[in-house]
Amino acid sequence: MRIPKVFAGGLVGAAVVVALNGCVSAPALTIYGELSDRCFSTSTTADGFFAYIGVTVANATSRDVILREASALQLINATVTDISVAPSRVAQASFGAAPGGDLTPEQRLLWNDRVDINGAVIAAGGTAELLVELRARDYAEYAGLRGLRLKYDDGWFSATSSSSTAVGFVPPWANCSTRNP
């Protein structure tokens, strides 16, 4: 039996799922990163042309939520090979980006703490980092994603949050101003 990790709070007990008609749903999560598009240069590595990207998710409500699934809304010359989640260690701090997988010591702590999305819990008032491994399909141009969708529930009701976050990278011989979003 897999016991879910809980971020910033206690373990959520077993929940009885009840189908109800009405307008009630799980509390809303906020996916940050919509302030501006982010583009950075990365180098090719023995593992290919890729980056690790983190996006902060906040649960500012009074109920714990259980994450179920995350996906990119649009991919541009890229594939997502993994989306996982890790607890945010410091309020208002985020993972950011790690071009070519070159992690800072702070990023390595989060990367090592990551778990599968399905079943991870963000406690009431807590935050977590969605960690995305984004790989370019080819080495010729911009590779990125536009938008993330996160499905979750509070043990009773399901909901979806989306963000129009745009983030990507270019090879070292290109310039972000010439990207192809």
C-alpha cells in the first residue's frame, strides 16, 4: 500500500467518495507563472537537449487537496517525459529552471524530494512545486510548453486548475528573441 506524501500538513485519512449533484467542487488551486513568458538558452548534453522546469502551486484554502494528474496544454517542438511534485521549502521561493539538468543545491533538494503526482497532497495553506522534465524533439529551434492543467480533489469533489504559463528554451546558437512559440 502506498502512503501519500503530504506537503505542509498532516496525512489525509481515507475518504469516502460520494456522488452528489450540485455546484460544489474542490477548492481552487493557484498555479503561478503567468506574469511573463520565460525563455532561456541551454546546451546540448549526452542526455539530449532538455530542461527541468518548476511551477509553484498554492492551496490558499482551508481544505487539503489530493493531486491526481498534470499535463501540458500545448507543446512546441517538445515532449514532457515526466511531471512530478515536490514540497516548496520556502514560501515565495520556486524551483525555476535548470537548463540541461544543471541543478543548483536548492533545486537538487526539491528534485530529490519529488514524488508521483497521483495521490500527493497539498495541505490547506500549503504550496508545492510541479516539476516538469521537458525535452526538445530536435536541436534546431525553440522547444517549450504553453499552459499547464492540474486535476485534483479534496476527497469528495474534483476540480481542475489551469495556467497559461509559457516556458521554453533555445539551443546555444539561437536567441530567445527568434523563438517559435
